[in-house]
Amino acid sequence: MEVFRLHIGRSFTALYIVDTDRDWVEITHLMTIEQAHKRYGRL
């Protein structure tokens, strides 16, 4: 399963997965960019 990242403005990052078999998107994490960098490093 692939995890995608989307920056929202200059403040937030959303991590999400896409299931094309069932035609849905699930947002797994929503956090500030600083929190995402601390948790996952710079991707």
C-alpha cells in the first residue's frame, strides 16, 4: 500500500492512502508540517 503526502498551504501536511479497487481515499494523519518532519523526517 502506498502512502501519499499533501502539503496544505504552508502550515499542514496530510498523509493519505488511495484504494483504487474500492474507489476511496483515507486520510490517515493530519498534522502541522513541523510535526510531520519530526515524526517522519523530510520525505
